[in-house]
Amino acid sequence: MVLTSPASVVRRHAGDNNLSGSPKQRAREGGTRIVLLVATVLSLLVLATLIVDILIDGAGRLSFDFLTTYASRRPEDTGILAGLTGTLSLMVLVALMTFPVGVGAAVYLEEFAPKNRVTSLLETNINNLAGVPSVIYGLMGLSIFVFTLGFGRSLIAGALTLTLLVLPVVIVAAREALRAVPREIRSGALALGATPMQTALRQTVPAAVPGTMTGTILALSRAIGETAPILVVGAVTRRATNEPWSLTESFSAIPIQIFGFVKQPQEEFQIEVAAAAIIVLMVILLVMNSAAIIIRNRYTRTY
């Protein structure tokens, strides 16, 4: 048996560090950093170029009338009120349906579900569904909500389709937020006589609210820019000026209107009007992402 002293162990680790820090290794790491830096800079340059180009093309079209006017055949008179109200209506409905179902499923899977093959299969399917292409959800919504359940090409069918799209993302985000809550909080509540349900509702879930809200808002930000699912379900590019919106009537959204603008033969529609609508959509996305960051930074607890 060979005995080793602490000093020999330290010298051995020092030798390993010197080996890992050899000139060849340092050169390889330096090359990797340069490649990553170049890729990052190129990505930012492409993004900045696209944003500047859109701002140049569409900034002149932005006005209060553009936001409060329905679509017209003349570029100078057209607006995105149908798409704007449709997008906001979709987001409200999707949030009302996604948040309770997604959080409830996450709480059950993380706090109460037995660890067996059925639960493992369910968790695997949820994780896989988060990466399914959005057009697949559109086809599923068309089959289930439009034809089978008889909702037709309506606002509620579009909202349910987007709910299916973002629900796996919300469940995964809520589960990660619940996992971040220290186990000691659960143990302390149970030791004081609380039931598992009381522990989950009064301790675990409130502590996971920042992460859950952040994941939900980011999921809604994804849904707000989706075109394929609601296009398959039956969103329209134009709509009559009858308000308020009804769950059973046809609907539109800003991405759908952008799609309709670029198909118009007039160059003003393809460039200026479409760019202005893209700016409005980007502002909405920026507001939602900023809200997610603020909620995360303000309400996150350090344990």
C-alpha cells in the first residue's frame, strides 16, 4: 500500500493544472474564443441590419391612425386594428387557459405524482412536445377544434390552438421553478403539521411564482409571433368593423396581417406597411420580454 501525503496530492493537482494550461491547450482555447466572438458579432450585425432596415422602411408609416384603422385596399389608408385587437385577444385567452393548466400540471408532476413508468413517459412526452413544429399544432387544432368540436374558424379555435402550442413550455418552466425552491422549505412546513397540499399551495408555489411568471410570459411571447398555427386554423387578413370581438367570430392577428401585406401587389404594402406592422409587433414583444425580466429580477428570492 502506497501512502500519499497532502503535499504530494497538491503537487499532483498542480501538475494537472500545468498540463491543462499547456501552450497547445491555451492556443486551442484562444481559437475557440475567437470563433465564438466572431459568431456573436456577426449575429448581432445581422440583427442590427435587419432592425435598422425595418425602422427605415416603416417608421414613416407609424401613426395613431395606423393603429386604429382597419385594413384597406389603399396603402395610405390601411391600418392594423384588426390584427392588433386580435393579437391582444389571443394573448388574453391563451394566458387565461395556459397559466392555471400549466402550473397545475407542473405542481402535480413535481410534488404529488408517483415516480413510475407512466409519470416518466408523461414527462418525456411533455419535453418532446415543447420542440414540435408549430404547424403541427395548427393541423391538430384544425382537426380537433375547427371540425371535430365544431368551433369553426373562430377566435376560440385559434386561442385553443396556441394554448396547446405553449402549454408544454409553461409546464417545463414551472417545473424548473418549483425545483429551484429549496427542499428545506417543504420539510419545514411538513414538520410544522402542514399537509402536502397546504405546503404546495402556501409555500412552494408562491416561492416559484417569479420563475413561473417569467416562463409563462416568454411562452406567450413565442405565441404572439406565430403565424402557421392560426393561419391553418383560419385567421383572416381582413375583417369587418364589427366590435367587440366574439369568441365565435373570425379573427386576425398582426403576423397574419403582415403575411397579407407582403402578398399585395403594391410596393407600399410590401415594404412600408409591412415594416410598420413588424415594428408594432416587435414593440409588443419587447414590452413582454422586459416585463419577464423585471418580474424575475424583482421577485426572485435568494435562499
